Amino acid sequence: SQGGSPAWMRNAAGFARRASMGPWRGKQAIHFGTQSKAAMLQEATRIFRCHKGVGVGSRSFLWLFHIFMAKSNGHIDSQTCNNTFVVTTSEEVKLERQPDLLGGPDSHLRLARFENFFTPDEMHAVHRAASNPGAWEVDDRGSEVNYLHQVWRIEAVLSSSFPQLYEKITSAAWAVDRLLWNNIGEFAFPEIEYIAYDVDVLGAPGKFGKHTDNDSLVTMVVLLADVADFEGGVNCFASRPKCRVPLRKGDALFFYGDRCKHWITPVESGRRVVLQMELRRSQDAAKRRASS
């Protein structure tokens, strides 16, 4: 009986029914019963490791891990989501269109740019995710980085409330990685941030100095503000020669964040907003940043 079950367990049962008709049909039953979240996570991880080569779809697997994010009151548990968010590469992913390739000449300095990567509706969804109570503000940059901006972590909200958009950005990151670097092995841990450089709120020009995204196999940046709304904020990269990549609203950049040094020119006025995703190689790195 599910009558008195918390929401996360009801979601689990719903996923079990969907999974029985999806890619896992005939593979292995998923028995949730009255197990604790920790026990369910352990079981899900075991099943994934056993069946990572049988074509389990990314969305189906994300559905499985989504059930561990919700508390019984329906709010996102950031501690849990940072222990369970996994992007699998158990199926081939392909780009719908080819990006503009920039940077170089070394492979780790190459960049991929997609014009109009986000639709207006998708950008609106990201803004909604950032204002959701499940998003949380963080200040976790290292002392060695010169920065001034505001950051909200939104991967939990995106995955639970906007799963198609979540899958779009993670799938694109896998495909760009296959095209340029082949960094991602069996899985990675997404860290997704909504970053605002609002000069009026900050009381000074927004900035993000030269740095690398430690442990990031693929970093994605999507511009969410109209270029008429701010001055400055041009993405720069330490390719040879140095590369400046102006973006328009909805454009996306993908690069090897751990190896390619990058920065932005100061945001002198207005409000510049971006969505940034890093696919990290280790769970511990994502947990350390979330708890900072």
C-alpha cells in the first residue's frame, strides 16, 4: 500500500512501473519495498553497474536517481542530490547539429560554440529554476580566483522540474566531449549554476578572473541575458592566440574546463546572467563545492 508513503517512495514505485516497460524490461526487477533511501541508492548503483552496457537510456537512469532527491515534503535535499546525481554514458549520444569549432591548436584548448542553443522557453525555464526554493545560493570559489558575482546551484531543480532541458544539456556535453576530448568515462557528476553579474546589486563591476574549473571534464556556458542589457562580460580563453568569444542570448560554449584557462572581461554595467554546467570526474569534488 502507498497510502501513507512519502512522495519519494511513491515516485520510486512509479519509476519501477515505467522501468518495467522501458529499457530494463526483462533485465532485472527493481525491488524498492520499504528500503531506506541509502539502501535504495546502493541497489540502484549496483543495477547500473551490472547493466551499464545494455543500452539503458539516460532519461530512464535519471528518473531512477531522481527519486533519491525528494524529501517527503517535496523539497529538494541538496545533500542527497549531490550524492546521487550521475550522468551515464551507457548509450551513444549525437549532436543535432555541428558546432563552430574555435580555439586550439592543442586539443584541450579547443572550444565548441552553438548559436541559439537555447530557445526562449528554455531560457525562461532556467530563470524559473533559479527562483525555485530548491535552488540554493553558494559562495564556493577559491581564494586564488578574482571574482564578483552571485551563484545559485540548480541541478536538482532542473532534473526534477525540467528533465528534458536537463537531458538536453548533459547529452550535448557528452557529444561534444566525444567530438573533441573523450574525457568522460562511464559517468560524471553534473554541477549546474545560475550565475548573475548584476552591477547594481554588487555595487561594483562583475568579474571572474583567469582560472580553470578544477576537475571539470566538460564545462558549458549559456548566455541568458540580452547583450543590450549589460556592457563587458566577454568570454576569453587561453588558446594560442588568445581567443575572445562574444556570445548572444541563447548561445552556448563548451570547453575542457580543467585544462583550458578562461575568464571574462569585467561587466561594467547592467546585468549579465549565464547558466554554467561542469561535468566533474569525481563525486567528492562536487560534494566539496556544494558544502563550501
